[in-house]
Amino acid sequence: MYTVGSKVVHPCYGAGTIVRIQDKSIGDTTHAYYVINTVSRSMQLMVPVTGADEAGLRHVLTPASLRDMLKACHDLPGDDDINPDLRSRQADMRERLKSGDLTEVVDVVRQLFFMNNARPLGTVDRQLFDQGKELLAGELALTTGAEMLTAMQEVEDNLAVMLREDGAEAEAAQ
């Protein structure tokens, strides 16, 4: 059970703070809902208290844990990591982003960043890339108290390390 003021993450809508627990009547039954102000979008989200686990609601990670996970952005994806079939890859990435598993979100963002460096992403891939970065930056902003733009810059800086390390490896090989 979460309390008012808890910092949480919804797998589809990102990070936010529970601002109140509200009872809402639907028909003859009354249910309690968490009312969450999201960080990355100016919206309020209502999640049933009894369905919070099924919805994938979780506490935000600590800043140290989150930054450790972001370090995975430094690694180049392997040859087998990126599915060459467009529709299958996009469906897989969409599901991984919706999973709420931050390891999966980091991996999707890392792969799409790498693909974007090779050639510009198509519309759907670009949307998935932006959604993934927004999920990461939103949780980072909430857990560290930083502004969303600052958190987004930190995510992008972690991704840029991949290219610097790849360039250094290429130079060393020559």
C-alpha cells in the first residue's frame, strides 16, 4: 500500500507523486483510487488501490540504483540484440516499454539510440525512443528532485558515452 506523498512509477505513464487517495463511486460500489501527478506530462492519473499491483505500480528507484542502471546505456548492443524485422521489433519494444521493468526500458532506449546513430529512425521507432527516454528521465527527475530537462540531459549524456567508447575502440583497432 502506498501513502500520500509516495513517489511511484506507472509502467505506461511514468513517474509521479501520489497527491491523494480518493474514493469514487461507480454505480453501487465505491472504490479507493490513488491520484498521481505525473512528472513528464502535466496530467493526473487515477489507479485503483486494489489494482495497483496489477497495473504495475512500483516505488521509484534510489538515485544510485537508477544511475547504475543508466550505465547500461554505455554498452553497444550486440549483433543479435536488434531484431531486423521492423514490425516484430517494434511490437517487442512496445511491450518491453510497457512492462515497467527499468532494465528493459534502458535496453530499448540503448538499442534505438544505436540504430538512430547508424541512420535516422522511422516515425514509430522515433516515438518509441522518445517514450523510453521520457520514462527514464521522468523517474530520474522525480528521484533526484531535478528538473525534467536536466534529467533528460543526463539520460542523453549516458547514451553519448556509448558513441565515445565505440569511437575510441575503433581508433584503437586501427
